[in-house]
Amino acid sequence: MIDSADMMMEEHGFESDYLSLAVSPASETVFQPKDVRQNSAQFVGANRVLIVDDDPQIQRLLSQVARRVGYETIAADTIDSALESIQGGAALILLDLQLDGCDGLGLIDRLSLSHPGTPIVLMSGCDPRLLTMAENACKEHDCTIAGVLSKPFEMSALATILKRYRRDTAETARQRLEQAMRTGAIVAHYQPIVDLQTGILAGAEALVRWAHPELGLLSPANIIPQAEENGLMPDLTFLMLEQAIRDWGNLPVDYRNLNVAVNVSPSVLADDHLVVKVVELLKTYDLPPERLTLEITESASLLDVPKVRTALCRLRLLGVELSLDDFGTGYSSLLALRDLPFNKVKLDRAFVTHADAQPEQLAIATSVTRLVHDLNLKLVGEGIESQQCFDLSRQIGMDYGQGFLIARPIGYSDFRKYACMHPSMN
């Protein structure tokens, strides 16, 4: 008996011996740890593939291939239906770039905000040069490109990509992450932060990356959920702290005044060893405490857990700077500013990136800037991706800024080169 999938392959030109495939390795994704809270089922969150194609027969064919590999599947034929379908999470998206009445890049633009880090396989029968341009456009949105398939393509090639991204068991996922931390595969990349009023380099934020042997360089959206699910957040946080403090302690003397920010979750703040570990690391690598900023994501536990409040006070007394991260999106922003010893606030990108085009965002950004300054705190704007946004953030009085316009996250050696080419706060 002839398999129905084989018949459909032949009908649509996907012969098993036909090779017109271009597969790109997974690309780096640059989203700050704050994007992780939206990442309910990415990479290790679900064994489900979202198929976005307006041809029902192609949908069924791709679905059969994915199910053979071990995935569940769900299909959509428009941007709106795809956005609705992905709310339940997806480990991978198969996206046809030429949908009826629209193009797939419109979906990618929206997914980069709502579901950052979800790996995407681009599919199209368009001119190969145009397909390459579309791939580059996706990378500009910091999408994880799992592969690029030029139609018609061999189904075995799609199956190979699907197998790479199949969900591990919880035990295997923990083992792989632990091994990555032991072997140095978990590394810090640094996104520069500048003084918006002078343009001078002020420091950088340390962002976690995983140099995965099969999937390439993975972003926080592909790492943090795995660490949280497996109880590894303290280990991962201490690893990032040590890397950042060591790297900053090894900066040339001319750049020893730059600040480095490291993200710490409220759950890790409650760890009795955190303050002791920070003190030990600062002493070991001879880094003044005022050159370290701990960015704390807003959550109810900031106010509700006595250990967290105590840890924050101890850190601030030591001279470590504290920044309230993702301001405007969390649980108790104003209470945290009133009752906890923060000396910086980072305004969430949702109120910065498009403030030049959306009056509501501009009104919020302006009001928050005034509030923060009235409290004698410093404000950092994240998500500065255009010159208009940079100019507006400076105009309304934000103190510091970071975003793709200024620089993308880069490895330590590249950051040192970047610092040498840009004036710093000496």
C-alpha cells in the first residue's frame, strides 16, 4: 500500500530524491531576560509544531512528517490564526513566506515581540535571492532561524530539522544544561549601555548565551525556562555573576569605571548564599562594588519575602547598585520604588521602542522619567532601536539607554574592542 504522505509528496513535487534545500544553522537571538516570562512553551516547553501555510494539502503533508518525528501539530493559514494558535505554545514554527493576501514577514514581526526565541523554519518557492533576503530580515528581528527550505525540498531534510528541536525529557534537559555550565558552553554576552545625554559608554548588561553544539548560539528565551523548570536558576545566576565580575575585573585600567549589570531573579535573592557569594567574587576579582548592578525583575516576592528585602538592603549597603527591571510591567512597581533600596530603574522596552510613533507610550515614558528623577533615581531606557527613539529618549531626560541602535549583545573580546573604539566614563 502506498503511504498517503508519499503520494502527497509526489503530487506537490517533494520527491524523496529531489534536493533543492538550503538549511541555515540556528542563529543568535538578543532578547533580554525580561522576554522569558512570555516564553511559555519554547525550545523545551512543548512538543508541538505550528504549521503556517495556506495550502491545506501542504499543511497535511507537513503535519504527517512532523508527527512521524514525534510532534503534535497545529495548522494556520493566516497571520491572525497563527497568532491565535501559538498562544498555547510551540516548539517550532514552519512558516510559508508567501501566504494568500499577505507575507510571512508580517507574522515574524509580531512573533518577535509576543513569542521571542521560538525557532522558525522558513519555507518558500520564491527566488533564492529573495529567500536569503527574507532570512536576513528575520535575523534583524532576532528570530531563531532553524532552517531555510526552498520549495520543493526533500522531506528528510525537514525531518532532520524537526529531530534537532524535539523536546528532551526533563531529566535529559537538566543533564544537558548542567553539562553546558560545567564545560563552559554557558557564556555571557554584553550589550553596551550609553549615557544618553553625552553619548558616552557607561557600561553593559550581561546576557546569558548557550553555545549549543547542535542548535548554535541560544538566547535567554531558550535557557531561562529550562533553568527554572529544573531548579538550576541559582547555579546559572552564580555562574553569570562570576563571569561578569571576572570579565570586568580584567578590563584595561582605562575602562575600569564601566558598570556591568547582571540579572538576578527574586527567587535567587532569597538564597542565603547570594550576598556572601557577591562579596567573595568582588574581592577575588578586585572589582569595586559600585561597578556592579544587579537588575531585579518586578514580582510580588520583592515585597512579600523578608529574605529578599534583607538581601537587597545588604547589597546596597555594600555599595552594589540595584536596578528595578522591566518597570511598568510587573506586580508592584510603585511600592517597590517606595519600600526597597533601588537606585536605578529600567523602563521596559514596551514603553520605549515605539514611543516616537505612539503617543500613549511617549506619555508613559515621559511620566516615568519625571517620577524616577523626583525620587533621585537614574532611569535606563531599553529597546532603543531607531535614531528617532534615541533622540526622543534623550529629549525627555532618560539617563541611560541600550538597544540595537547602540549595539547588539557581543562576546567579551568584542566588547573590549567596542570599548576601545568608544569613549567611556573615565
